[in-house]
Amino acid sequence: MSKMKIDDVKIKVNPFTWVFILFLVLAGLYIELIDIILTVAIHEASHYFVAKKLNINMIQIEVFPFGGAAVFDSEIFIRPDLEIIIALAGPLSNAVFIMVLIIVSQIIGTQLDYLIKINVLMCIFNLLPGVPLDGGRALKSVLSNFIGLTRANNVAVKISYVLSLLLIYGSILMIVNGNKNYVLIAMAVFLIISARNERKLSEYFNLRDLIYKKEELFRRGVMNVRTIAVLENQKLIKIINCFLPLKYHIIVVLDKNLKEKKRLTETELFDFAIENGLYLPIGEILSKVK
């Protein structure tokens, strides 16, 4: 996986991207390759500049043939609204570029059909509600306000799998009808691999959010509180998965008679998770610390 650095942003080129580039070069599709590189560059640059405008630092970006997966600093993890804005900036830039290309082609009298088609494809594909696509990240950010980061990400992952199956089915239909276009299969493979990676990281999203939220609380000095009641037989991972962004949680632990046994902050729960792991019942952990 090739690496480079531009303006303090680490750029990684995924091996799948190099295979895609090699395929285009061997096929002699040099103009098409330049059009794709230009389209991806505009798409990712828009993410970068919008993030910069919102005072969010882009740390790293991994480049795929159909876009990129960016890593931002801590602020975006506790501000889902910012992630929505940054995510949608990419498809919006392609939509604006399409309008510019149409106007330019009419002025100079030159057909720019392929470049326009690539930008239409980039815009539509990245608006699909599956991770790591922009539409999927926006959906995850919206859902996280209601069901928490981990469960929101899991929903987006499942949608990615469904989209992959639909893309494969569409590609098979095209091949059967004599149109040997393998782009849809490549998109499906990209979604499946990326969704699997997101799924593996899913259960750690809330833990990551707890770390950054603690820093944010110290910085702000104030944060809205949300209280949740849990039975003592519930595992830490299930409790943490109920946490919502931009809320500091107070956990009320109840015994089997629904009487209050202990009241904890999410920071204390996080410390328990670090010391005991994610899969012990909260009641068992409390009995150890008495």
C-alpha cells in the first residue's frame, strides 16, 4: 500500500486502486484514467477543504477507485452533525462539477461526456447509504443520535451488504444481456471488503467516543446529561452501545427487584471496561469493587 503526504495529510493508495489503474493502462484507456483521477481528486479535496473550514483536521485518507476513506481528528467523533456536512461535501462537489462541465462543453463545443458520466457515477455511488460511502456515513451519523454509534454503524454495514448483492445481480444481468461491464462487480467487492472492516471496528466506536467525549467535557466544562437504567446482569458492551453522541451518561444499576443498586458515570463505566473487558455483567464487576 503506497503512502505519501500532502499538507500534513497522509495519503494511502489502496492495492485495489493500483490494480484498477493497471487495468486501465493495459487497456489503453489513458484519457479515461485521467478523468477518473480528476474526479476522485475533486471529490476528496472537497472533503478536505470543508473539514478545514469547520476546523476539523483530516489526518489520513485512503484512496479507492470510487473515492476515499478519510480519518479525522477527535472532534468529528462527538459531533455527528459535522460528519454529515463533511460527508455530503464530496457528492455535492461532483454535482457542481457536472454543471460546470455541461456549461464548458456548450461554450467550447467539445463533448465531455465521459468526464460527466464519471462524475454522475461518483456522485450517485457515494450517496448510497452504505459505509464507507458518504451516504452511509451521513446515515450513520443521523442514526447515532437515536440508537448510538455502534448500532448505527451496524445498520449501515448491513445496508452495504444488501447494496453489494444488488450490484452483483445487476452486473450479472448486464453480462447475460451481452454487456460485459464489470464495474458493478468491482463496486460490490469494494463495498463488501470495506463493510467487513467497518464491522470489525464497530464495537470500539463507542469506546473511542467515550475517550474523546471526556476531552470535550474538560474543554467545554458543560455537557447535556442522559440517564439510563440497566439491570445488573447486563454486560458492559451492551450498556456502552446504548450511549449517544454529545450526551454524558449516568448509569443507574438495578437489581432483580428493580431497586437501585449503584449509580455510575460513563467515565467510571469506561474505567471498568478497560480493567475488566467488555463482556462481564456490570453486577459482577460491582461485586468485585466492594
